[in-house]
Amino acid sequence: MDTAAIYIGSGLVILVAVQLVTVIVESLLSLTRQVKQNKLSDLFMLERIEAVRARRELQSANAWNGCRKFVVKQRVEESEGTCSFCLEPHDGKPLPTFKPGQFLTFQLDVPGLEKPAIRCYSLSDGPRPDSYRVSIKRVPAPDDSSNVPPGLVSNYFHDHIREGDLLDVRAPSGHFFVDPHAKSSAILIAGGVGITPMASMLKAIAASGSARQTTLFYGIRNGREHAFKTELQELAENHDNIQVVTCYSNPRAGHDVKGRDYDVAGRVTIDVIRKTVETSNHRYFLCGPPEFMRSLGSELGDWGVPAKHIFTEAFGPASLKSRKSMSSVDSKSAPDKEGNVTVFFSRSGKNVVWETGNALSLLELAEANDVQIESGCRTGGCGTCKVAIKKGSVSYGSDPDCDIESGCGLACVAGPDGDLVIDA
């Protein structure tokens, strides 16, 4: 073998060795970088987990049981008959956040009442660390001759609550809320003052930076009732994922201009919704008067929207005509031959017949028979009328907006499934 061949062979060996070393070094460097990256990712994840944990601990620390004093810092007339009350904690401590769509429960000493009045009102702003806002519509007496009185507490707020007043308030609650970061698009449908939780939802989605596609359909009579008009317009203008469709059922000639003040002349109907969203594959959130809710809920179902994709918040007591079991202590007994069941109020010692098919709640049945049960909102929200079920089971027409412990029921919206014994 000549010298040249030896040199060439040696050179090739050295070249291969250098390449092998280079590959090994690059692999080691890449592995080192990957290890560092993994450590950074793990650290980032731990920091995120710790931040979430810290936020939850802070929220838990800031939450409160019972009533807390709030001062009315600002009162704003949003539209004819609707007024916002901006509240700050009297103790100056931070507030727990809330889920957009939830409500506050107020306990008020209204002159002429023997005990405090308790009412629930939806939060109408996005979560803030230092204040809450509720927006309340004055409820007048109906125009007919039914002798129904005007709304006691709503009128008290409008006529007597002023800036600087102190109010007793329970912590945010409720099962009607939206997740700003959910992937599915959200369709919000509001009738009248049903806009209050929807305004909270929209502002929370906007403030979170979420890209969740959201469309609000807002139905009112005309511009005199148009609450949050500027707020809603600005949300739609400044966020590509938010659209607002306003419907005036009775626009005022010479005042309300289509395209400027509202979008559709008429009520919010399934046809209006279908022209805007095209497909039914969304999540639907409804809030408004009972007839508004029944009509649109039925129309959405006919369009093919699954019931599990429709979320509602109705005004007034839930209907008991179509109940579903929610709480049970033991097996229920069968109704008698006439289809009636017996409710035994154990502390009062009263046996009362509850006729199946009637629309009375347990609270109304108790009141009609001089049995005392504490009550507040009468809509299944505040939890004041919670009673222990000693035997039997109760059911509801819709899910109560209050957490209920096992073995208990909300008398204001519950009916018996069979013979029942309750602690009242």
C-alpha cells in the first residue's frame, strides 16, 4: 500500500470520526436544550397552576357567608324604568369574582313589612375586584284589572335607594352563566330586562380576550327601553367576535331610526335568529319574561337545537306542571285513588292534601294552611325557603338556581312526587 493511499485512508477515518463527534455533540447539545426547555415548560406550568391556585384561594378568602354591607356608590338611569346600582363593599376588602350571568341576593328592610324582603337581581357588569353592578327594572302594576300590586322591592329600589345608602347583600350565586373561553359559539337571547345577565356575559367575554363567537339578540319595545345602548354598541364595534342584533317591536316614528338605533322592526323570533346565525349548532342562553322564554324555547327545539344546548334564566316562579325529580330521602308512595298525595308538615303537626296536577308550590300550600316557612325570592334562587325532607321526594319544573343539599328541597318551587313529610 503506497503512502498516498495511507494518507487518504487516514483522512477518511478522521473525517468520519469528526462527523461522528459532531453528531454526538449536536445530539448532546440538543438534548441539553430539550431538557432545559422541558424544565422551563414544567416551571411555566407550575407557575400557571400556582397562579390559578392563588386566585382560587383569594376568591375563597374574599367570599362571605350571610350578608355583607355594601354602599351604593353610583346610581345610573339606564333607560325608562331601568336603573343601575353600583355597589362597593363597605369594609373596603377585595371582592370574590363571579361567573358572568350570576346574581346577587339582597335583604331589605322595607317599611310596612314584618320581616326583611329578599330578592335576587342579576349582575350586569363584568367581574371587577372592587365593585358589583345590578340593574333593576321598575315593575308597575299590570294594566288589566287583576288587582296585582306593583313590584314591591323593585319600586323600593327606584324610589328610596340613593347613593351612599348601605345594603345587605349575599355573595354571588346562580347556575345560569357563560364560560368566556368555551369553544362553541354562544347565542344570547334577551327580552326586556333579561338583558342584565347578558350584558355581564358580553363584557366578561370581551374583557377576557376570548375569541368565542357571540351573538346577542335583544328584544324591547323601542328606544325608551333600550338599556346599555352605548355599552352594547361599543362592544360590537370593538370586538370582531361579538355581534349585537337589536329588535324593536314598536319603534317610535320620528325617534327610533333603523340601522342607527335598532336592526329589526319586530320581536325576536326564530326567523330573525336563523337569518343571522344560519345553523343551529350553537349554545343558546335565554333570559326574559315567561312567555318569551316558552315561545323561543319551543321554536329552538323545533329547529333541532338539543335541550342540553339551551340554558335559561326566567323571571318569576318556575312552573310545576312538568316536574322532574331533584331530591329524595326514600321511595315515594303512590297517590290515592283520586290521584292526590298527602303532605305532612311535621313541626306544625298538619296533614294536608296536595291535589296532583295543580300549580301550587309547597310554599304556597304551607301558606294556605297557616304553616310558616321562611321565604325570599320565591323563584328558587336565594335558598331562604330550604326545608329538610324527612320522607318522600320533591321535584321541580326547572333546575333551581340555588345549590341544594341532599335531603333538602326549595319549598317555593318544589312539588311532592308522592306522600311527603317535611320539617316545617
